[in-house]
Amino acid sequence: MAKGFKKAEVTREYMKWGCYGKTGSGKTLTSLLIAEKLAEMEGKRVAFIDTEKGTTFYKREVPERKVHPAAFDFDIIETKSIFEALEEIEALDASVHGVVVVDSMTALWEAAKAAYNGKMTSKGGIPVQGWGPIKKPYKRIMSLLMDGKYHMGICGREGVEMADDDEGEARVVGAKMKAEGETAYEPHMLLRMMPVREEDGSHRIRAFFEKDRSGILTGKTIDWPNFGTIEPVVRLLAGTGTSTRLGTPEENAELDITAQEREAERSRNEQLELFNTIRAAIVTATSLDQLKTAWSLTNGKKSKLGDYFDMLETAKDSRKVEIAQGVS
């Protein structure tokens, strides 16, 4: 039974952000600055999955560091294994960790592809049927992160976006997060990070907000982004209602399979009921006219009856002989 529509209410949600950029663009630092404040708000800790040892110098005090010279306080797992990362995310306790950061999703996507050990194409590529198993653990990680009752940030390296021009030639048309194709579309907010080099040799971190579902920051370019930058959006995530989980791919597949099985059972019952109705009309016919009328009940229903149609046709032919012989 369908749940039905209901009036939309303001629910308690969690900040889900993504950022990508080239090396040195400030992805890790910006994510730590955001995560630190979000964790303070929740009175919980930050869980950081580090695939590239990008937090090495953020675990310690660096007085020369102009932005946040003090050491960041967070819990860390260092791994490049997608299955180890998945295991840790599945076991994560939201009562302890209020923020989760994965840096980087690019490394986990590469790990998912590297773990494929099936047959390859003649050119050494992954066949179409191989992508399902490859994407399964990655998609589950994203589902858990998006549904988790905690704030979440994902970082990724920058890749190029290609498209065919009018002459069918592949051209670079922009930049994108180097990860599974749908990754960048899932978080509430997406930042493209860019290092800006000054003439005097110094540099700045700059963020272009490619997406912000609240509409507050979309299209804006901000130097040295931090928690204060996104705080207006975070405030909008407060609410009294309970947010709905969208579920993992496995959970949704199970729901859909169950629904399909229910529909198949309903269809089989309707098919049997129709067969019994028409068959009863055929076997009780006492004249050729009544038999003709009974058979007309199959008009337009051959496909719906399936194998039962042949059974009805056999019953009709038998009854026709019986009527001709005067069998009642």
C-alpha cells in the first residue's frame, strides 16, 4: 500500500557537502574547518577517512600556518580500501561522531575499479556487465553517508569533463569531480576549490559554489571559505520533523523486488480468475450459440490469459464435439 502524499514539513537535516579541486586547492583544510565547527555544534567528534595522508600536518600544531595554526582534533582511519571504508562507515556510531569526512572519494572509486577481477574486453577494458559489481560498494557508501544522521563532507580530485563538438570530436568543456559519475550530484552543496597564486609568491584558497540547494551560495566565489561561509545554509537545516531515509541501493532493490512479486501474484490471480470464468461458460454451454458467446469472452484477452488460452481453446473444441453429439 502506498504511503501517500502528506504536507511537507521542515525536518531536522544534516549538512552534506562535497568539494573537489587540484592538488593544493584547500579541499582538506576547508573540510576540516567546516567539520570542526559542525562537531562543536553537535557536541560530538569528527570521523575522518583519509585515503591520501592529507591530514598529516593538520594533526599537529603548526605555528607558521596562517589559517588554524592549532592542531585539529579528530578521529581518523587511514585506508585506500573501499571495503574497509565501507565497513567503518557501516559501523559508525552517530551518537559519538557528528561529522564524517571522506578524503578522497576519488581514491575509493579507483579502489572499487581496481578490485574488479572479472573478465575484461578484448581491448583490456571493463565490460558493461562488470560495472554493477564495481559500483555496488561505492553506491552503498554514498547511500549510507547521505542517509546518516550526521553531517558529511566528501573530497575529490579534479578531473576534466569531455563532450563531443559539432564535428564529433571529443573536447574538454569543463571540470568535474573525478569519481563515479553521480557522486557530485548527491550532496546539498558542491564547491570547486582553486588555489590562487599572487605575484608576490603568496597564495589564497578560493571556492566557487557550483551548487547549493538552498540557493544562498550558488554561483558565488569566495576566498578562504570556512564554516562561517556556509553557516547561513546550516541554520536552514534545523527543524522539528523527522527526516526520511532514502535507503541504500540494496534496501530499495529489495522493496522493488517485493513490490514486483506482489504485482506478479496479483496478475496470476486475475489470470486464473478470468480462466475459470471463461471455462465455466464454455463447459456449461448447451448450444453452439451459447458456446460462441462463451468463447467471445476471450476477445482481446489472449495475451492476458497466456498459456490458459490454449487450455480454453481445447475445452471449446471438446465442448463443440459434445454439443454436436447431444451430450449435455
